[in-house]
Amino acid sequence: MKRLSVLLLLLIFINSFSFSMELKKVNKNIYMVEGNIGLPSKENKGFISNAYGILTSEGWIVVDTLSTPELAKEFISKLKGVSNKPIKYVFITHYHLDHYFGASEFKKEGAKIIGSKGLEDFYTSGKADLYLNGIKNSFKGIFENVKLVKPDIVIKDKRVFTIDGKKYIIENVAPAHTSSDIIIYIPEDKIIFVGDLVVKNRIPFVGDSGSNSKNWLKVLEKLKNVDIKVIYNGHNKPLDKSAIDFTYDYIKFLRNEISKMKDEDLSYDEIKEKLSNVKWKKYPQFKAFHFKNIYKIYNDLDFEF
């Protein structure tokens, strides 16, 4: 009996670290899989972000591709379980691993990969290969089968696709979260896909080398004036417009406080210490992102005019 209890506890412990991918219908023709909170690990297999499938008469439209070919295959299988229609377009909201690294599997399906000019530049410059190699070294055994692909259709500014009589407005808003951000807005349904530009009850990541917090705030100000009912992002359940304020307030606070302290000639370490106990401390990814965000904004402010 004692041995049985130990085995039962062991099974519960193991299951607590196993993550399954569940396809959820979140709108009349929109399906999503929701990733786990945290950084990639062997336990979560890199499943740390959301991806979306929109079912149309012409086929599937996908937004983001998850972190690995293995996860992408599983996502494709689940979409095909709903409808075996072809995957027509795949939009990559930005270059981060959890949104871009599964793209090769969709390419095999015949889908057109769509991304920003920044994503194309990232791929052609060789930075993508350096990034992938760094990720492989940091998270061994998860990303070994990743093959990066170049976007087939490049969004330099704005482009409109019409599918099932609906407009899909694709806009390049970079640099903001990264140097490669796009948003996908469907005005008829008043919904928008934003990648990681909008989050709620978790810390946004401003620390990317290509991020621009000043422009990110401008993007968020613009989104506040767009007629939006639902925001689909990279790491939350579907959101309402209050999430824009959550993201905006955090970034604005950091910029204002860091700027003020720099004017007072405080060092980076002094600023970091003063901003270590803020109201956002209770939210996920604070330890992972907050001090990186401070460092990036601290340095960027010196080059802003």
C-alpha cells in the first residue's frame, strides 16, 4: 500500500510537468492553442505562446507558428481535425522563437509565409542564424530540428487582403516590441492580432535589441483609437481593450521614471534598485523581463531626440 501511494504521488508529480496542446474555439471561425507561462524547457517542449487558426472558405489563415516543428505539426494536425482545407496564409507577428520557429512546417503545407520587412531583413542578414544558434545553446535539446524560412510576402507598410468578403488589414508597426512587428486587423469583426505588443497581467518584454519603447507607446496610442472588441495576443487568453492600458502604463512608467532619474545623474545600478519594488512585481515574467527592460530603456534614452 505504501509503495502504491509513492507511485501515485510520483505520477501526479510527473503529470504536473506535462503540457498538452488543446485547440479551443474562441470565435465563430477562430481557433487557438494557448501556451504555458515561462521560458522554454524540456518539460514544456517550448510550448510557451499562443497560435491561431482562422477558418475561411478558401482555407486556413494562421497567425504565428509556435516554437518548434514538432509543436507546429501538432497544431496543424489539430486544425486539420476541424477542417482539412489547405493552409493558405501564415502571418508571423514578429521574429521571436515562440512565434516564428515553427514556420517551416507550414511552408511544407504550401502556405504563404507573411512577415514584415524587418523579418525579411532579419533572415537575409544572417542575424536569424545567429539567433537560432544562440537559442539552441541556451535551451539544449528543444530546437534542434528548427529550420528558419524567409517570408514569401513582405509587408513594408500596410497591405489589405480580402478573404470571404472581409478585409484583413496587415500593418507593419515596427520597431516596437521588436524590429519586425505586424498587426492583423479585421474591421468587420472588430478583432485584432497583435503578437506581443499588448499583454495583460504579465510583464511585457521591452529588452529586445530591436525594441523601441518610444514608438511602442505610439502604436498603443493608435490602437486605443481603433474600434476593437477582442485582442488576440501571444500569451494571454483573448483580451479586451483594457489590456492596451495595462501595457501602456507599464512602459510609460519605466520611461518616465528612468528619464527623471537619469536627469538626476543616478547610475544604472541606482535606478535598478529604485525600480525593483514596483506595483508590477506581482505579475508573471517580472524576474525574467523587468530588469532587462530597465537596461534597454536606460540605454535607448541617450539616443532619443
